[in-house]
Amino acid sequence: MELIRLQDIHKTYHLGEVVLPVLNGISLAIERGEMAALMGASGSGKTTLMNILGCLDRPTSGRYWLEEREISRLSADERALLRNGKIGFVFQDFNLLARTSALENVMMPLLYSPQGISNREGRERATALLERVGLGDRVGHEPSQLSGGEQQRVAIARALINRPSLLFADEPTGNLDSRTSKELLRMFQQLNEAEGLTIILVTHDTEVARHACRTIRIRDGLIEDGTAAHDVERQGSDARGPGEESRWLAKENRP
């Protein structure tokens, strides 16, 4: 079942008298439960495409369906409501609040959630997520007291707090060493495989892309080679494998 469908998406920015086309007719489908890598060099349009897919922006023209709902022309407030309930983000720079505990950082999206979760339930859910990412003994620590890998684990827990159906990881290992990067990428794989969460890794790094099942390449605002909905590169089966952290995502008592 399709989670995402794009039809002839264009995005053009107007900078004074300068017209800057960034996306030039993107058509694409992503199935529910896929783990895909969106790859492109700087200036290729991948960040603009992510912003549209993540409801942070809307296209100049074209149509976008998310869970069979056409959302291309939603207002900023409508996009925010949809984004808070359906989409999670993990960024390269973690984007955690300083002088705020790991627990409070994870709970932050609940303040804007349409679900109406009580503070007690929110704390229980956030604590469970931190335990799942291996930070059960760090709930009271502030970002300055955590390593880069631990901060990114907090960011992953925060992205999951509203139980999204779509997760974006934007260069999630860009500030991490290679060992920590592999551990976190295995976490994304476990999350995708065990929970069926649709994950899009936005990256320029082929090593990161190898952890996905599908690679979507964008160049000069187009899916590379001009093909459309299922222009994919399937990775070998050796790209996946059970990681040491397979226990962190037990299916029972899902958050």
C-alpha cells in the first residue's frame, strides 16, 4: 500500500527578480513500510524535496498524497497539524534544547500533539522510549552531559513520541564517528523491520544509503535518468543484518 505519491512536483523560489527552479517535475511513490534513502549532492533539490514530503513546505505546482489524502494545498497551520501527528524528524545537529533533560526533550512534541495526552502518560511514554534506545539511566541528563551518539538517540526517541507513520532522518550520522553511525543505522533498520515504520534517510553518503532497501537519486531537481514512480536501486541482502541492539525494539508494549 502506498504511503506517499507525488505527481509532477515543481518548486520554484522567487528571490527578488531572480527565478530559481529547484524541483522540475518529481513523480514518485513510496510504499508503507519501506526504508528508502534519498540521495543527492548539495544543490540537487533533495532538501527541498524532503521539506515538501515532510509538510514543512508545499510545492509550486503538482500534487502530493500522504496516506491517500491530497495535501498539496494545505495551509501552514493544516500542515503543522498533520506533521505533528504523522511525521517524525531526526536531524544531523540533534536540535535538542539545552538545559533541558533528555526526558523533557523527548516529551516536547507532545505539547503540540492533537492527541491530548496527559502529562503522566507522556512521561511514561518518553521514559519507555529512552529505555528502548538504551538511555534508561540518562533520563535526567541534559544534552551537554551526553555524547553525540546519546544525543542522537534522544532525538530518535523524540521523533517517535507521537507514534508517526513516517520518519525522516536528515544526514543523521553526519556528526558521529563511524562506529556510532553504524549502531544508529542499525537502530533505524530494527525500527523499520520490527514496527514497519516508513523511514526516509536523506543523505549524500553511499555508506548510509546502503542500510536502506531502496535508493532514490535526485539530480538537478529530477529523479535521476528521468524515470518516475519506482526508480529504485535495490541493495544486496548483505546490507541488512541483525545488530547487537536487536533487543531495544521488542514488539510488546509498543509506545
